[in-house]
Amino acid sequence: MSIITIIGAGMMGSAIGVPAADNGNEVRLVGTPLDSEIIRHAKQTGEHLTLKRQLPGTFRYFPFEDLDIALEQSELIVSAVSSFGVEWFAQNVLKKISNVLPILILTKGMYLEENGSLITYPEYYTRQFPDQEFSFNAVGGPCTSYELVDHDQTEVCFAGSDPLVLAGLREIFETDYYHVSTSTDLTGLEVAAAMKNAYALAVCMAVGLSEAANADGHPNYNSQAALFGQGVREIMRLLEIYGGGAENIVYAAGDMYVTIFGGRTRKLGILLGKGTGIHEAMEELKDVTLESAVIAERTAKAVRTLIAQGKASAEEFPLMVFLDQVINKGQQRVIPWSLFEVQAN
Amino acid sequence: MSIITIIGAGMMGSAIGVPAADNGNEVRLVGTPLDSEIIRHAKQTGEHLTLKRQLPGTFRYFPFEDLDIALEQSELIVSAVSSFGVEWFAQNVLKKISNVLPILILTKGMYLEENGSLITYPEYYTRQFPDQEFSFNAVGGPCTSYELVDHDQTEVCFAGSDPLVLAGLREIFETDYYHVSTSTDLTGLEVAAAMKNAYALAVCMAVGLSEAANADGHPNYNSQAALFGQGVREIMRLLEIYGGGAENIVYAAGDMYVTIFGGRTRKLGILLGKGTGIHEAMEELKDVTLESAVIAERTAKAVRTLIAQGKASAEEFPLMVFLDQVINKGQQRVIPWSLFEVQAN
């Protein structure tokens, strides 16, 4: 049995506590300052406000003010802040931890540096605390929080530098419904996880396109599949450029699949596909946290930078270049279908 | 302008004539003996009986008795027979063709030899006619026939040994909605296309599982995505074993995506996922041509053979081994979720 402190009481942070608690571990859920209402409600009722599900009765809840208590004797920290909370996590949590603890990072996407390069969050945190010896690990693979809480069959991957640490993390979380692969190819897993947002958005644009074009509502699976395949092609190439293994396409493809059907990204993609501009679409969806849109924005910028630096060619990334124009430049163009062709020679 | 003779007036054979006709080519659609009613009806009304759509007015229709007339001055033969018609096509069509013509094969899947090996249809036909010099080419990539007839955006790949022949074929079919990549990696494309049936069936089993388990109808995307990812993993390995390029996973993933949502395979997978045995399920769906089930059956047998011969290990193919048990041995077991895990070492 271990004591696990999860920082961030959003949906995924709360959900990953479920398999850990089912395994008999002590799960301490700490809200960020944005999660006060979630923590208060869960403490009173056992229910998670946004997941709208009961959490395990053994969960212990802490408002952020009680972080120190929640960290006492903790053997593992889970960072469950969103992409917007990464700097905050470094300053307000990591700075306070003196012990050398394993840290499992749930934050999706990658960190976009000033110079337009993407780095993994473990890399980002390590640079912030060069003298510390935290063991940073990350989670990838297709997992929606609701289904995890419901004990639906789920396959994920934990990646980090030390197989022994990974085996220990796996032991905490592995159950008969939450299946944990492990990998030392952290970059590969994170590139796969980060890129899937933009490409899932593209597939959902095809859904919107057909909704706009077909009064009978027939869905145009050919075009969705064409963009899915092109997404796979461009992610394979990005894995190569970033030095990640090709086998991570397994997680990227599964993750795209879940993201296409998962809700929020889908809504944005459909609006864009129907011809709504990005600003108008974001305004229409403003009550929904569009973290996925921001991740797509960042990856598109990063690929633009790779192309500008000559590390990639625009011809290899027709879909990402198109997405960059739609998302970051507010242009609405026709999907460049013929640019996805590749010819034998 | 070319004269194109399509043998087989099923849905895909008829559909691929649409972009060719739109490009101004003369399209001659020849029914097999099973297609008499389709040909008669189309000749009278211009409508395709099973596609339930009007075909281009320039199509010329031929019953099989008039094959010779349909072949006169023809510059390209398209073989649009199903997996069940391959031997028939060799004996009744190829044997009658004396000229050296390019042949484009639409038949999905691969040929299962007596010894349990899979070979591509071009390879099969070449072995049947070792003295002929036909140029056999094949089509892969995600394409449902209905959507092609509707001019929905579609991306496919033509593969064969000669880039010049492929370029010529592409010129005949390429339109602003039917996008043709070309590749000399015929084996890779065909392995990708053949394997997707079995793995799409697996994903649809997860749909059936969740329909059976969740009275509220919520869909368990995590488990669908897990099986999708595992399918990608096993197809990547099969590409390696058969000597096909890893980049063909682009077509396999897109093709799986279309097949999961495309109808017939989905129905069978859902029944299996709900716990119906394969024989009962096939009986229930007997009015539907389950070519995809047969393709899945054959690929599962072929992988079983690879394992028996020591060319692959069962541990690398937990999902195909499971499918083999369900489809070919009539066993119904629980999906072996934990076997899909891969550990760092």
C-alpha cells in the first residue's frame, strides 16, 4: 500500500485515483485554487461535480491550503494540472517538495518554448529544477476520465527513464480494468499524445463538412478516414523528427480515436468544418475548457517552426500546415485533399 | 480517353467507374453471372440496385455472355470480383485475355494457400499464368462505395511493380474527389488492407460489449481505442514479417476506421461482443454477404500458421490469437486485455 497525493482535482486527476484506491492505496486528492468547489462538494457528498459520479469512499480530500498535510509521507505525486497550470505547478508544488519522489504527470500535450520548440513536461520541469532529482514520468494512451471511473477496460502507457520506477508505478495503478504498459521512450509517447489533438480536430472537421453538405446527415466516413490516415502519416514523421520510436503510433492512433469521439474537440472540429472561423467557434464554445484547442495551436506552431528551421518540409505536413492556417491564422480554406497523395517513383 | 472494362458489377466495381467516367473515359461494366439482375436493372433505369444510386449516363452495361464485346479495344481491366470469385476470375476472364493489359484488382484481402500462407492476389494470378505478362495492380485505402458514388472526398492507393503503369492508372481515375497515391510496395498495401478486417471486427466487439453491459447505452470509447491501438500494433508487426513498409499503417488505420463504421463488419462484431457465438451470428446475418468475416477468418488462420512455423510468436499477436479462437474455433472468451500490455526493460 502506498500513499499517493494527486494535485489537481479535475476529471482526469480524480479518475486516475480510482484504480489506485481500488488497489488499496491511500489516495489524497488536492484541489488547485480552481478546484475549491469540487473539493468541497466531494468532501460533503463523495460525488465529483463535473464527472457526476461517486468517487471511492476511501479518497481523502484537501483544499490547496492543506497541501503540506497532503504531502506528508506521500510516496508518489501525481500532477493532474492542465496545460495552463504547468508553470503554476512548478512554482507552487514542486518547489515545496524536498524529498526525491517519483512524479507522474497527467498533463496532456507538450511545452512550447519561446523559440517554438516543443519539449516534454518532464524535460520542462527538470530544467526548472536542475539540482533536484525528481523522477518524472508521464502517462499516454487513450483514456477518457468518465470511462475510467466506470471501470471500463482501458489501456495506457507510463513512460519515464527508469524501468524500475515504472514497474513500481504500474503496481500502484494496474487493475483488471486499467492496464498499464511501460516504456522508456518518453519523447515518443509524449509526441504521440501531443499531436493527436490537432489531427483529431482535423477528422472532426470532416464530420462538420459532411453535416454541412448532406441534408440527409450521411456521415462521409471516407473523408474522415482519409484525414485519420494522413494524421497517422504525419505523426509517424514527427516521431522520426523528434527521435521517438515508430511503435508509439499505437498510442497516437488509439488516442486520436478516443479524442474524435470524446466530446469537446469534436464540437470545435465540427464548427470549423461547417465553415465557422476559429475565433467565432471558440466564442461559441467559451463555456467549455478548450485545452485541446490550445494543444493543437501549440503543435501547429511547433511544426511551423520545424519547417522554418529546415528540419521538416511543408510538403510532408500538408494537414498540419492547413490546421495552422485555420487555428492560428484564422483563415478558413478548403482541406487540401490532393496534397495528401504520395506517388511511387 | 481510355476504354475500361470492369468485371463485376457489385458495389465497389460499379463505384470505381464513376471517377473514370467523370474523367471522360469509356466505362464498360460487365456483370458476373451473379450480377445479371444488377446489369439488367441498370441498363433499363441507370440505377444500381444495391447502391441505390444513379450511375453515370455514359456507362455501358454488359451481361457476362458479352464479355468478348466488352473486352474489344479495352485498355484496362478492373477485377471487381469478391474474394469468393478469384478462382472464377482466373478461369473465366484472365484465360480469355490474350493482350498484355494492365489489370487493376479491387478484391479485398489476400489469398490463403493450402499451406496456410497468405499471398497477394497479383501474386496468385501471376502463379496461375506464369507465361503471361499481365501487369497486376491493386487498390488499398479507406473507401466505401456509396460515398465514392456520391463524390465524397476519398484517398486511396494503387500499388504495383511499375511506377509508369501506376501513373497511367492514376491518370484514369484521379479526380477532385478521388485521390490516388501510388506505391510499389504491393505486399505492404495488401497486408494492410487484408488485416484491417479482423482488427475492425475486434473493435466492433468492444461496441457490442458495451451495448450489452451498459443499459444507458454509453459507448466505452476507451476499450474501442485500446483494441484499435492493439490492431495497429499487430499490423505493424505483420508488415514487418511480410516485408511490407511500416508506412502502410497509414492505409491500414484509415481502412480500419471506415470498416468499423461501415456497416456489415460492425453488425457481426457487435453480435460477437454481446456474446453470440460465431455460427449463430453468421446465421443471424445470413442475408448479408459477410466477405469481411471470411477475410478475418483467413488472416487469423494465416497468423496461426506463422506462429506454428515459428515465424511469429503468439505473445506478439494476443488479439489475432483471440480472434482466431472466436471466429475459427467457435469459442467465446473474454477479451485478453492484460495481454496487450508491453513492459519496458
